Amino acid sequence: MVISDKHKYLFIELFFTGSTAISYELCHLYDGKKIINKHSRYHEFLEIATEEQKKYFVFSGIRNPMDTIVSFYMKFVTNHQGQYTDPKYYKENGGPITKKNLRLYHKIKDLSFEEYFMRFHKLPYDNWTNTAHKKFDYLIRFEDMQNGFDEVLEKLHIQKVRDIPQKNKTADKKSFLDYYTPAIRKRAIFVFGPYMKKWGYTFPPEWNAKEPSLWSRFLFFSVGILKKYYWGHTKSKSIND
């Protein structure tokens, strides 16, 4: 999470949305400073913010969930930056990798994407955009991150210094659509359909995807209520961006 009292903005960092690159630019070029934790949530900020800070321009990121899931998978199968096998990255040594991360690494690292997706994704997808993103002043879409960031600077009346350099890139990743073979597309439509409809994403035309099923929408809504409560009452945890 990054704040600037000079420019009166707050940036909420959501996993896998390019937040590492954006937060770096804000802190080094646009008078931002880190507060709380990297992936802290908006309600955590409101607990410590002054009345003036609560009025700041709030922005965050969002990303096509099919792309997010592929990046998440690839972090494990490529052992991103050696983090899952080098103890210096482990939580007990001050790093970001928790015991849960390590357990997932050993479960996922040898699976094909088809195997991983069918094993780990059975319910409609959601993330903690559900807790507050509708309240924010702007969402930067990962797919158009530079233009989104430029528009944020313009809204804040800040002079742009440069384009955003790429940081924390996932290695060996193809186009995310290449991972969704015909064998798993029906499951993908069920899993991602409600979230994508809510946030304005679409499936490739050749998939001939229909509207999310009633059952998928019901589960998305029901599970979303439980997750929204959980995300709204727990502290953020570290994970690869």
C-alpha cells in the first residue's frame, strides 16, 4: 500500500496486477511512501487513516482472472526467482514465502496446467476486489496498465516522468489463452464467468461462451459473501505479486 500526503492519493496493491512496478514508480518518482503491508486492504487503511486521508484519491489494479491464474501457476512451476527452494526467502528468515506457499509449491510444481486447473479450481473464482474495489476512484487494468497509470497521474495533476519499467515478470509464460485447452474450457467458463461479467472481461469469441449459468452465479454470490466477510476481517498475507 502506497500513500502520498503531498498528492493526496492511496494505491491499494492487489496480487498479480503489476502492483510491484506501480508502487516502485509512486515511491521513487511521485512522492509516495509505503504504509502498513504491501498487500494490505482498504479497511486496514481506514482503521489508521486521518479524516483528511480518508478523502484521498484511491486507486488499485485489476486483471483478467484467467491470466491471473496462469501467472499464479507459473510462479510455482518455474520456482519464481528461486524463492521456493532458497531458505533466505522463507518467512521464518524474514522473506515472503510462507509454509502454505511451500506446501502449494510441492503440490503444483510437477502438474500440467490442465491438471492443476482441474484439481484446484472447482468453484467460481473471486478475489478481494469484492471487498472494496467498487468504492475506489479508479482501477488500472493490467492489460492496459501504462495508459491507466497515465490517466491516474492526469487526474491527480501530476507530471509524468517516464513509462513504467517492467518488474517481477513471470518467466517462461506464453499467452495465457494458450494454457486453456479445449478440454478445460467448459470448466473455465463455469469458474470465471461470473467474475468476468462483473468486471467487464470476456471470453474469446471462438469459445462460444454463454451467460454464466444460474448455478455458477449462485455459487459466486454465496461464496462471495463468505469470502467478503473473511477478507474484511483478516489481515493481508504475503504472496508473490
